[in-house]
Amino acid sequence: MAANNVRPVVTLRSTAGTGATYVTRKNRRTHPDRLVLRKYDSVAGTHVLFREER
């Protein structure tokens, strides 16, 4: 992925404490705060919240 200040690459880490991560991009202009998505955690075997890690 090309370097871009408006759409940086962010890491999402599971709130279940399993250490599972996702890597995605976000638009800083439309979402200036930390990203929180509900995604599947393969270690926990269920859907949990994933929060943006800085």
C-alpha cells in the first residue's frame, strides 16, 4: 500500500485479549477518532470489538 497521510494503514487489535489483529486503512478526514469495528476473532471463535491501535 502506498504511503498516504489522509488514508493511513491502521492495526485493529481484539478487545478479547487474544492478540488477534486485522490491518486496514481509514480516512482521517471522516473518522478522526479511533476506529472500532465488530469483527470475527478466530482465536476466541466469536465476533468481538476490534479497536484501533496506535
